Amino acid sequence: MKIQIHSEQNYNGAGSAGVLMFLGGPILSGIGWNGLMGATYGSLTGYWIAIWLGAIAFQVGCVFMLVGRKYDHQVTVEPTQTTAKKTEPAEWN
């Protein structure tokens, strides 16, 4: 008997959102850090908010990528031909 299993992993809606947060979080934090390092005066609150939102989005994105997975399995069973002879039980004399 030959058994073949083909498995595939995909993301559902939460998983796709997790990928976007996982990739977009560090980008948002980088934009915040770039603005913070280049700022010489004025309010810095917006830059700090961008840094923290990017950090939180990255961590939440990691969790969503783990939770938002779906697995598809396809199992194929191919029976094999056997040529074994049927034996009768031995008679005891």
C-alpha cells in the first residue's frame, strides 16, 4: 500500500494582517526614529507614537502570523497488488 500526503499552509485573514503588521511595524518604527533623530525643535510626541505603534504592531503581527494559519492536507492511498497465495490451515493427525 502506498500512502502519499501533500500538506499546504496558507494564511487566513488574521494571518495576512499579521504579515502586514510584521513587515510594516519596523518600517513605521524606522520612520519614527528617522524623524526623531532629525528633529531639532518642536513636539517630538508624534515620532514617539510612531516608534511605539511600530513596536506593538511587530509583536502583534508575530502572534497573528502564528494564529492565522490554515492547513490543507490531501491524502492519496494507492493499494498494491499482492500475489501471496491463500493457505489453508494445516490438519493435525
